[in-house]
Amino acid sequence: MLAAKVHLGTENCTKNMKPYVYKRNKDGIHYMDLNKTWEKTMLAARIVAAVQQKCKKDVLVVSQRPFAQRAILKFATYAGAEYLGGKWVPGTLTNQNTKKFLEPRLLIVCDPRSDHQAIIEASYMNIPVIALCDADNELNWVDIAIPCNNKGRQSIGFMFHLLCKEVMQLRGDISRDDEWEVMVDLFMHRDPEAKKPVEDGEAEEEAAEEAEEANQEEAAVANTMKGFEGADGEEEEGEDEEVWANNAEQNQAADYEK
């Protein structure tokens, strides 16, 4: 948890989140109490496992944060829950005429502030809510608040990995004695446009291949230009012959008239 910076909060702290704060450092940042984070995570895992006894799709995982899209997708994949990432469609839980109408028995959100529309609709339908809450979050209509850093990509990935692992252990899908083969890195956000690190040998090979391709392109351009020059020379020679023939015909016609 310390390596993933789960304990780091924000400078602001709401009244409802004060019991979950351990202390405040010199810079004004609140530190979350990791003992309470662990207790609430274990409690949330027991609730998720109990709800999924009859149907795994009764649990809905929601988040609009870009850093949480990979985490909730992996959680839904391994835990068998329902996944709904990106922008929330109003009426998903209340309007039966919508295309993505869902009737979950439990809702899990990453941030109560960004996912407030989903929490409000869940309150209308009496659906319990589990939320990852930072120091500056309000707990309106949140039943289980897991105090943690819900803004960092590493913290979000670690918390969903921990929750998913505990749920699968409670259901008996994996053993507590053995380590889970799924790494926590798979739950963390990755930038698709970021380039992968390249070793020195691979970098040299890529540079050599690029140089060969550049030389081939230059040779092809040079051959093409030579072809164009040859074609222009032939056209000029043909034009000279035509001019000479026309002049000869004109001279013969003039001599005949004389």
C-alpha cells in the first residue's frame, strides 16, 4: 500500500472523512489510516462475494476516470461482475427504455464525485454503493467507503487488484496458500501512445534498418530521375528530326515553284 501511495490524500478534508485520516504532514496533505483501509476492503469483499452467490452479474463496476478504466475492466473480467466504463448514460438504472438498462444489486464506484450520477440513480433504486473515497469526498448515499487515494493510477490499480483477489479467495476460486498468478501491474493504467523502452542492441538494429531503407529510397528516386531524363532526351531528338524534315520539304517546294 505504501509503494502504491494508497495512503496519500488531499489537502482538503471533509467532515465525513476525518475519522479515516491518520495525520496531516507539513505540506498540508492528509494521510489515510491504512488499518481502516484494510478493514473496509475486507468488508467490501465479503459483501461482493455474498451478492455474487446467485449471479455474478449482480455487481456493477462503474468509473469515469481515465486511470480507472483498465482497473475496473480487469476486476469485472476476473470477478465476473458487470462493467460500465466511460461516460455515464443517464437513466441506466432508472429508465427501462434505455439501451443499456441494468438492474444490479450492488454498485462499485471509483470516485463519488465523478460518478455522482450513478450514485444518485442507485439511491433511487435502493442499490447499496461501495466507493473508493479520498479525503475530500462526500459520503452521501455511500454505504461502504474505502479510504484510499482514488486519483493515482497505481493506487487505483492496487485497490481493485486487492479487492478482486479477496473476493475470489472468499468464493474459493483461488487458494490463500498460493500466490495469485495475475500481477497487480495488469490493473494499472498504461498510456497506449507511450513508446516501449528499447535496448541498445535493438536500437542499433533499428537504426541500421532505417539507414538501409533510406538508401533504397534514394536509389529508387535516382533511377526514376534517370528514366525521366532519358525520356526527355529522346523527345528532344525526335523534335529535331521533325523540324529538319519540315525544313527540307519547304526547300523542295520552293525550288519546284521556281
